[in-house]
Amino acid sequence: MASPSTETPALPLHMRRERFDPPAEMREIREQPGLARVTTPIGRPAWLVTRYEDAREVLGDAARFSSAGLPVIPVPGTTPEEQRSGNLLMLDPPEHTRLRRLLTGEFTVKRIRRLQPRIAEIVDSHLDAMEQAGPPADLVPDFALPVPSLVICELLGVPYSDRAEFHRRAAKQLDLTRPLEERGMVAAQSRAYMAELVDRAFAAPGDDMLGMLVREHGDTLTRTELIGVASLLLIAGHETTANMLAIGTLALLRHPEQAALVRDDPNAAAPAVEELMRFLSVVHTGVPRTATAATRVGDQDIEAGDVLVVSLPAADRDRALVEDPDQLDVGRAASHHVAFGHGVHHCLGAPLARMEMATAFPALLRRFPTLAPAIPFSDVDFRSASVVYGLRSLPVTW
Amino acid sequence: MKIKADRDVCIGAGNCVLAAENVFDQDDDAIVVVLEESPEGKDADAARNAVGSCPSGALSLEE
Ligand code: HEM
Ligand code: HEM
Ligand code: SF4
């Protein structure tokens, strides 16, 4: 397994990037018939799905392509069943359907719209702090990471004062170059922490989402499931959006005329978010799928038990989705992208993530109209060896 | 144009509401509700867009 310092060359193709773009090889593979072979970070051979239509086919058919086949990392003190319990990403219908239906009510477009004023407040208070401290700032710790963290903490009912620890744990859990034992140990700590919060919610359910889930579904949701759900929401709820905010800002700053559009036109934010999502597709692949029977994808014979990884950035740069896919164009309607996944596992938090981004990007650009990277583009520290692509830091000035 | 929504298939992602607010809504469990079965003009375009962006395949339309 690669050490963090040698990350880029040792990474499998589906986790490599060239700054904003999938590696050039990915394009060649997409244009050849059949599917290429890759090896996942844990050393399993897999088929690489790169075309938009193939991606929608695989992600859209949970009966043919299971998400439940993944071996989980051994975590001290729990069984694999306990670890899967409540983790939507690793469940198939009908278990998946049952659990997802208990949660979707918390994430309707209407519910999330009610959070908008609070999200705007959180965004503004971080911009105030940046302004008071004066330039330069590091956009990752000063803005991109704390905003979605605070939002998901308030929503779930996780004390924000614990953030330093769970940030550290989440980053390690999603870092695929770390030794499995270490990721397992960290996962055990995360579970123990979440178990405490869940027990507190069962004892005295508050107004937050954990409290609401206990009040409304406490009779059907088990303690283990709630621990799984809460852990998933906490990690998925901030690592992803944080990386989009950081790398999305950099992409806008590299295209000043498009940044100006997002800054000046209130109607530009929502479509710009979709285009940034498509162009950057920060989640490399989603969970690997396992074929449940012999089948065919993209003119390739697949055997039962074969593993498939779907490259979301490759699919979102396919000409079958948009014209000039390698250009960022925040003015186009790109809402059919697969950056939030597709099929029954399509991102549960998408309405929240969209709201956070559509609030944060324009607010940042309006507050600092002269915002610019404080380092040369060639020195930007991209982070690849994680489930979520993004930036380690982004020094900015104004 | 006539819109059909299969509420058993819907996963409540809300893409349809964002794409065509006059045509779709979600109930308290986030499951799709069709507000306008036969949209016209701009709403018809928005509805076509919504059908394409639905991740679960719950939506279909007859032109
Ligand atoms: C949106 C959020 C997430 C996405 C897209 C995602 C996606 C992935 C991907 C692509 C892998 C690679 C597996 C391989 O290479 O074989 C993986 C592994 C894993 N993920 Fe996630 N993940 C997410 C969130 C989480 C969360 C919240 C947890 C735990 C609480 C988690 C637990 C794991 C574990 C335990 C593995 C290791 C599987 C293995 O290496 O055998 N994931 N995930
Ligand atoms: C820009 C930000 C985000 C991106 C790019 C993103 C991306 C994704 C992707 C690609 C998947 C599908 C994984 C697969 O098919 O294997 C997914 C699933 C999921 N996401 Fe997100 N996500 C984001 C924000 C959020 C937020 C804010 C939350 C929670 C509050 C969240 C919660 C989840 C959950 C719970 C799932 C699992 C759904 C299921 O398996 O049914 N995500 N996300
Ligand atoms: S987009 Fe599809 S899955 Fe999402 S709420 Fe609408 S009908 Fe349901």
C-alpha cells in the first residue's frame, strides 16, 4: 500500500486526476469499446465504467449491481453486520428502501429551504471573521470546511465543539492510502463517539434530526442502525460539500468572467452549482458494485461476482451528456450529471448540498470581489487519495 | 403531454422539484406528488428536464 508521500503515481486510475480533469488516459478508455480493468485500493480487480450511458445503467439497476458485496474493514469490537447496519451506501433493496424512506422526509426540498436563512447566517459569520482577520486566508480551514461542518452538526445535533476530533477521524477514514488497521481503529473510535450521542438522543430526544428520528421512528430503528445512519450523515455531510466549496471556488477564480456571473446575477447560482458539480465530480466513484448474475455492460461480458467501479468524473465528461464537456460553462443547464450518483443510492443530502453551495459561492464572491489565489496555480495542493477529491489548502488574498 | 409518477419507485431525491417546481412537489416523506399532470409551455420543458434528472426512474411522460 502506498505511503501518503508517494500518493499520485501509486493510485489506481479511477482515483487519479490532473488538477480539475480526469487523467488523459480516461478519455481514451471511454472511447474504446468494452470496459478497462483496474485494481481497487484494497487490491481487488474491477471493471472500470467510464461512459455516461453505462454509468447510468450500472448505478440505476441495484438488482443487477449490488452495493452490499463490499467486505468491510475489520473494526475492533464490532461485527461486519453491525458495521453495515444503517450504512445506506452498503445496503441493497429492500433493506435499503426501508431505511432510506425513514430518512428522506428530513431532506425534502421544502425542509431544506427552511434552513436557508440559518445557512446564510453561518456563511456570513465566517466571511466576517475572514474580513476582520484580513488577507491572506486559507479558504479550506477558514470557510470551506467549517461551513458545511457547522450546518450538519446543527442539523444532526452533534456538538460543534467536538469537530476537531471528528474531522481528523473522517479524513483518516476516507484516506484510502492509510493502512487498513489504522482505518479500522479510527472507525471504532467514531462509532464509540456516535454511540454516545445516540444513547443521549434515546434518553432525551432533542429538536435535532437524531431526536426527531428517535421520536418518529424509535420503535423501528435499532440503536445500531441509528449509529450507522448518524455516522454516515456526519461524514457524507461535510467532507463532500467542503471539498466542493474549496475546489469549486478555485475553478471559478480560474474563469473570472464566470465568477463574475455567479457574483452579480442572483439567478446564476443554481445552474452554476450544477455545472461545477458536473465539471469537478469530486466523488471519484461511489461504492464499488458487484454483479449479481452474468450480464453485459458497454459490450463487455461480466461474470456474476465481478466488481465494477463507476468513474463519476469520466461519465460527467462524456460528450453524450453535454457538448464541450471539458469546458467549464456555468451558464449551461447540466442537471443530468451523475456527480450525486444515480439510481436508488442517489445522494440523500443533495438538496442540502445544493443549498449550501448556492448560498456560499455568491456570498464569498460578493464579500471579496477581488478574491484571488495567493499562490501560483502550479503550487496548489490537490488531494486525490481519498474517496472525495479536493484541496488540502487554498491560500487566498483580496 | 401527460406525466406519470410511480410513488413506489421514487427515492425522494427532490431533483424533480428543483427542475420543475410548478409541476412536482414532495409529500412529508419526500415522495413525489404531481401538481400538474399536463403541463404546457415553459412548464412542459421543465417537466421534460425533471424526467431526465430523476435518479430513480420514477417519472415518465407521454408526449
Ligand atoms: C458519500 C459518501 C461516501 C462515498 C461516495 C463512499 C465511497 C467509497 C468508495 C469509492 C470506497 C472504495 C472501496 C474500494 O476501493 O473497494 C469506499 C470504501 C469504504 N467506505 Fe465509503 N464512501 C462514503 C462514505 C462512507 C462513510 C460515511 C463510511 C463509514 C462510516 C464509509 C465506509 C467505508 C469503508 C469502511 C470502506 C472500505 C471498504 C473496503 O476498503 O473494503 N464510507 N467508500
Ligand atoms: C457536494 C456535496 C456532495 C456530493 C458530491 C455527494 C455525492 C454523493 C454520491 C456520489 C453518492 C452516491 C454513492 C454511491 O452510489 O455509491 C452519495 C450518497 C449519499 N450522500 Fe452525498 N454528496 C454530497 C453531499 C451530501 C450531504 C450534505 C449529505 C448529508 C447531509 C450526503 C449524504 C449522503 C448519503 C446519506 C448517501 C447515501 C445514500 C444511499 O445510499 O441511499 N451527501 N453522495
Ligand atoms: S426526482 Fe425522481 S426520485 Fe427524486 S423525488 Fe422526484 S420522482 Fe422521486
